[in-house]
Amino acid sequence: MDNGLVRTDGTPAGQDRAVERGTAAEAGGPVIRVRGLVTRFGPQTVHDGLDLDVRRGEVLGVVGGSGTGKSVLLKEILGLIRPAAGRIEMLGRDTVDLSERERVALQSRTGVLFQNGALFSSLTVAENVMLPLREHSDLPDSLIAEIARVKIAMAGLPPDAGAKHPSQLSGGMIKRAGLARALALDPDILFLDEPTAGLDPIGAAAFDQLIRGLQRSLGLTVFMVTHDLDSLVSICDRIAVLIDKRIRVGTLDQHLADPHPWIHDYFHGPRGRAARHAED
Ligand SMILES: Nc1ncnc2c1ncn2[C@@H]1O[C@H](COP(=O)(O)OP(=O)(O)OP(=O)(O)O)[C@@H](O)[C@H]1O
């Protein structure tokens, strides 16, 4: 991560990394840039001319009705699904037309927490966290094990969780183990798909604060698909609403003033009101 040092020419040392690893656009522009995205499955059009910029260092919440294409958008940005048309750039690279080698390189700069944690059930938590380090680095095993221990602690798990299998963990601990794995490679961008789904309200609030704390201390950009209004209100800098096959992005206040019927009902409905008042 950026060590915060300032070089003799006055530029922050972290800028070296951005220029080394990407283009000039990467240094200052959005970390994710989507333009004219069209997604089709057979006769169904899911996205139709969708544009989105994700800014460096923000927590962006992505919401929308069921089936509006939030998870598909996440997978398209990661290069796992190919759109019918449009451009997607992540960290200055076009993710639609990457070679396999480039895709693996870009993958190493992103961490993903899928809805169910997506851990390998036959491996321990520590082995799950070590997996991406083994795939993407040639560090010695002793160092990989040490890094895994640090990531497990960063995700708020006790040290003995590393030796456990996913089946021995609660739902909240599985999320944290998935988060530890997503952080394994010191990603620039963290993708979260419904991170608080299935957690009780106290567990969900604790997970939200963990994400916010990590995002601030590590300088992460967070792209979070969620249905959780509490998460939107408490940790998101901006909210992207998938509506009418496109995206409207803005702050909570901007969405509160949006007269679109779905957006109005979503943010002004009883759950939206309760989440806002809980934050006051
Ligand atoms: N591989 C696929 N093949 C065919 N249709 C798909 C595929 N993946 C997604 N879809 C369809 O695309 C639409 C968007 O799916 P997606 O999972 O992105 O929705 P979502 O907004 O994440 O919904 P939810 O909030 O219910 O999880 C849905 O109608 C879904 O059935």
C-alpha cells in the first residue's frame, strides 16, 4: 500500500505505483469506468447503454430491484462475463478484451467477497486465505502463512479461526474469512456482493464498520452490491441505483430528492426512513 512518504520532487511516493502499474489515466481518473454497457441474455436486455464512474477511494453502494443486473455488472467489471456492447476499464485497463495473462494480473489487484463467502470447504480458513498468495506470488510458504495470519486478524477473526474449516464457522465468521481472502493480495479495489445478507442487525453493523475501517486505513476503493439500507446510509460515499437498465449515481441526499417512483419509494419507504433515523 501507499506508505504516505513524499518524494524529493514533492509528489507522494504512492504516485509511483500508479504510474508503474497503469496509465496516466489510472493515476487521476476513475478506477472503474463503464461506458455504453449493453448486456443481453437471449431476448432479455439487462443493461442498455449503462455508464458508471467509480472514484478512487470511495465506497460505492450499488442497489436496484431484484434482477436489475447488479451481480452481472460486478462480474462484467471483473471480466468474468462478456457484455454485448460497451467499454469497461478498471485501473486504466480495458477488461472486456484482456488476454488471460492480463486478466490474471488485474485480478491480483482486486479482492472479491461473493455472497456465500465462496470458500473451499475442504480447506481450512488459513489455507483458503493462502490460496491467492500461492497463485499470484512466489513467496516462501512460511511468509505466505504469516501474511494469511495477518489478514485473518485484519478481518476481525480470532487466531484459532485459521485452523478451522468453513463448516465449523458461523455465517458472520464465514464472511470475515472470505474478506480475509479478498484482502490477501493487498487489493486496490474490493468488490462485495451482498456482504451483510444473512447477518443479524448487530453482526451486519459490525461488518459495515469493519469494511469502513479497512477502507480508510488501506485506502481501498469499495464496490458493494447490497440490499441493506443501513449499510448504504452508514458507510457509502455514493449510491448507484440500477434503474430502467441504466445507473443513476449520487449521494443519499441527491437520491432523496429524485422523483423517480422506484427511487422515491426505496429511500422514502419505512425501511429507508428507519435506516436514516438510526444514523441521526
Ligand atoms: N448466466 C446467465 N444466463 C442467463 N440469464 C442470466 C445469467 N445471469 C444473470 N441472468 C439474468 O440477468 C438478470 C440480472 O441478474 P443479476 O443476478 O445480475 O440480478 P441482481 O440485480 O443481482 O438481482 P438480485 O438482487 O435478485 O440478486 C436476471 O434476470 C437473471 O436471470
